[in-house]
Amino acid sequence: MSRAIAFISTTALAIIVLVAACSDGADENVSTGSGAAPHTTTTKAIVQLAGTKGNEAIAGKITFTQQEGGVLVEATVAGLAAGKHGFHIHQLGDVTCLDGKCTKGHWNPTGAKHGGPDAAERHHGDLGNLEAGADGKATYKRVDKMIQLNGHDSIVGRGIIIHAGADDLTSQPTGAAGARVAQGVIGIAEEK
């Protein structure tokens, strides 16, 4: 009797393994582990910003759109103190820390020095500053020639941080921009 059960169990396991091995991965609901659908190119990404602890009034949206010559970065943020605020892509998309520090440092895959968005040498994540008016609203729009939505150095899945103060664009390693007041994760957006 036990030999029969062992035979049936072994046969069932072999069938499961065979079916899994023969699967062509055509099921669009199966995760590829890459965060993107198989054989696709990301052309648009989005971030929903939220304030860190004590900065809950801050909210906004950032989009990244692939276009000729680079990636168009557009941001609209409300609830900021008037003035300039450092604006960076960070290494990780982990926004579980209330102070924003789970995102780690600036996204810097080449080991470059910190700089402004148009500097000859800069981190991939150095986007410069957002400037808020007296009403606490800030907008940003520029084409960045360094960041990428695809490939090894893709920004998709990484974090965005807005700082309390201005990025001076020269201090190492982060521009002396102060505390992290807002954070978000860069995700793939639906094209419209």
C-alpha cells in the first residue's frame, strides 16, 4: 500500500514540475520580477508625494515622461514652506520610515560628486530645487538628460525626497538641504 502512495505522490509531483517547465509565461498576470510587463518599455512613471512625520500638509505629484533627448520631469507640490527645497531621486523606494530615511542616499550609480541638475558631474538623482511661493505651492518642469526609465540604471522603483531647505548644489555629499519633508516612490504609470 505504501509503495502505491509513494508512486502516486511521485507521479503527481513529476506532472506539476513538467507543467511548470512547459509554461510559456504568456499569462499576463504572472509577475516577471522586474516590475514591468514582459518585453515592454516604460515611457511614463509617476510619484504620489506624501509629507513625512510633522509635514503631513505636504502633498503632490511628479511625472517622468520619456521623450526625445531625455526624460521630462514635471512636479506640482503643495504645503511647502515658502522658498527653495532640495529635490532628489534616492536609492530606495522604501517609504516606511516616517522621517524619509529608509530611501537611503541620492541615486548615484556612477559614484559621482553631488551637483546641480545641469552640472558636468552630478548624481543621477540630483534634480536641484523646487521653489515654493508664499502659498506653499511649487512647480517644476525640465528635461533631464541623465535619468532613465529603462535599463540597468532605471529610476523606476526608487524614491523621491523633498527637503526642508535649499540644495546649495555644491556641498558634499548631498547639498546641505536639511531634513526630509516629503517622500514617494517612482512607479510605472499608465500612458494616456
